[in-house]
Amino acid sequence: MIPVELEAKILRLHHAEKWPPGTIAKQVGVHHTTVRRVLRRAGLAVAEPQRRRSMADPFVPFIKATLKEYPQLTASRLYQMVKERGYPGRPDHFRVIVARYRPRRPAEAYLRLRTLPGEQAQVDWGHFGRLRVGNANRQLMAFVVVLSWSRQIFLRFFLGAHAANFTRGHVDAFNAFGGVPRVLLYDNLKSAVLERYGDAIRFNPRLLELAAHYRFEPRPVAVARGNEKGRVERAIRYIRNAFFAARSFTDIDDLNAQADAWCGGLSADRQCPEDRSMTVREALVAERPRLLELPEAPFPADERAEVSVGKTPYVRFDLNDYSVPSDCVRRLLHVRASLTTVRVLLGNEVVAEHERTFSKGEVVEDPGHVEALISAKRKARKHRAQDRLQAAAASSAELLVAMAERGANLGSATSRLCRLLDQHGGPALEEAVAEAVQRNAMHVAAVQQVLERNRHRLGQPPALAVELPQDPRVRDLVVKPHRLDSYDTFQEGADDDHDH
């Protein structure tokens, strides 16, 4: 659209000054087609400019006939066809010609969909980039549910869009709404639809279990018909612009806490599109009695996995290793994991329980599992000490490899390095080992020399190693310090004896 003043100016120049459309376009700074459109809209007969002849003109009838029969034929394939028929032009210009004659799909009109309170909700995932968690680079996914009538938004962020998080999102959303909508609309994502051929749909069994528990109807929209769930699509766009943009957070728990506050605050205070006389918060209050009641117990949303234990007593789950008792090796176990806890089961018995980590390549251990393995296999002590050294001082691995190549006693070296670790701590040991490796001084004495030099430079007291027996009677013994002034009495007694 152009301003009304500019339209009046174009008409004045045409009528009063008799300027042709090309001159008017050049003088007022618009395209000549814009000028012709203004003149035609005013009821004036405007001659179309003569188009220069093109080398493609002889091939236009063939192009039109081919596109009429094959509307989706690509320009590159059509170019090869006309080139075989003698077309001398280049493919880049030919694409413009094909676009000029390709049949246009007629514009489609859509009905505005209206729903009753409590009748429907729309569900979808939104991708919000990646989040660094320890050594892992996880996908940050937003699970979004929108009640179609009140437009109340539920927002929960997860590290991945797998089926377990899909289930957790439903359970949390129903609890937040205080009820369950009768129908839930989905896109054709794998967490909802495994296969689809027209109207023949094979649902994900986990979704069917969830729907049976909460008594709602899962309904996927037609393929390539995103407009059927436009409320949740617009909600995700609204979340990107009004909530996530330029937001800072420490971790995903902090992000979800902010999302809960936003959904119950700023988002709920906007106008309800179904009834502009009230807010979304007020509409939710009116819609909540129409929702289905929640069941007595929530749906179990833990992740389930079948894992096998190899020679070492660890199970691999979600890119990390979790320890199990040593008598579980070479057995098939089951994992049940929430967002905070990983439980390992042998049959119905829980054999291990750990705090969950979303990092990558981490080894999560129960000290009891490790101590039992060490006592059962003395050889495990050596490998355990080396793992402890490598975790505290990564350069120690290179030092031990070099010492092994020179025929050194690795058991003794590992034991001495562990004592230095206990005395000086991990950062100091890593600095000393790295310097020793850099100087090609591949022996423990060089590491100890660097530690003592650094300690002396910093003015720290000598590091003392106190090795206590494993006997708890000795380790738990409390020694009360003696008052030093009592020694003065011994000194006085000695002086009296000397006088006599």
C-alpha cells in the first residue's frame, strides 16, 4: 500500500501533466507497476509496456504444457528438458521464467475454530537451543500445553524431547490446571503417533496408557495441517518473544521456576481471546470446573530401561555409569529413573540408588559398592587409586604411562602419589605433575620437589600425612589436649630439688 497523498500525486501528474507511467514512476520514486496499478484502480485504461523478446519465448508453450501436467516438476529438471530441445540460456535465468508460468495454488480460507470450556487442549514441543550440563551438550526443549478456551499456558523445560519427558509434561500440566481436558490435539510426533497412513493411525502405546489413566482422547491433527493447532503454535512464539528472549538462568530448575512464575503471572494477566471482558486467569477459573477430575494417583512417569552389567559393576544409563553391587555383574537389570534419582532393580528388589546426573561420561558411585569390591578383590585397589588420581589430577595418567615405559614400580608410585594427593590436594598435585611432565622428570620425587617448592614460596606450613588404621576404635578416638601450664609445676619441682 502507498500513501493516499502519493496516489493523488500520481493521478494529478497523469491528468494534468500528461506524463506517461514510466516518467511518473521515475520522478516520484516508485516502480512503474505501482503507478499502473493506481491508474487502473482509478478506472483508466493503461497500456502494458512492451516486453522485450526473450530466447525462451519459443519454449514457453512447452513449459506451460509440461507444468500443467506436472505442477511440482523442479526447475532444474525442466531446464534439462528444454536444453535438450535447443534452449541456449543459462539455468539461473531459466528459474525466473519457470516461476512466471508455474501454476499457483489457490489461496485457502480457514474457519475460525471455537471450542467449549474444558473441551480441548493443544500440545507441542518447542526447541530452544542447547544447554551445557557438565560434559554434555543437551537439547533444551519446552513442553507446552494450551487450554483452547481459556488460553492458559503450561510451560515446562526438559533436557530432551524423549517419551519419558513427554509423559512427565502431561502429568505436571494436568496438576497445574487442576483437571484434564477431554481432547488433546497433537502434531504427528513419534511420542504420540508411531505410524500413520491417511486416517489409519498407530498410537504410541505409552500415550494410550496415559490417556486411559487420565480418561482423555488423544487426537492427532491432519498431516501438514499446523493451523489445526494454531493456539499452541502461537503460544510457543509468544513464549520465545515474551519469556525466553534475553532471559538469564543458572540451571534448568531455575528456568522452570521462572517459567511457573510467568505462566501464573504475566501470561495469565493478558486478555482472553475468547472473551475480551476477562483475563486468562479469570477464564481459567471459569473453565476449571468443566475439566475432568484428576485420578487419585498420578501416572508413573519414570524412565524405564533394561541394562546389562559387564565385567565391571556399573550400568550405563543416559551417557553415564552408575555403580551396582559386585554380585550383579554379568546380569540383566532394570533402571527406573526420575529427573533426580536413578534406581537399579534386580527383579523387584532395588539394588542401587543414585542421584541422577545429566552430564556425559560421569561415573556415579556408591562408596559401599566400591568398598565391597575392594575387599573382595585386592587387585581392584590399584585401579581404584589410579582412577582417583586421574579424577583429581588428569596429568597423572601421562606420568604413570611414562614411568611404566621406563620399568618403574607403578604400585609404589600410585601409592606415593595418593599420599601426596591427601597432603596437598588435587589442584596443587595437578600443577606439580604437569610441571614434572613438562620437564620430562618422570618420577614421583620430582613431583614432591615441585610441591615442596610451591609450598615454601607461598609460606605454607609443612604438609603432614597422618595415616590411621581402618579400625573405627582408633579413627573415632577423641584426644583431649593437655593444659601446657601444668608443666610449670614439674619445672618448679626440679628447681627445688636442685637447691637442696
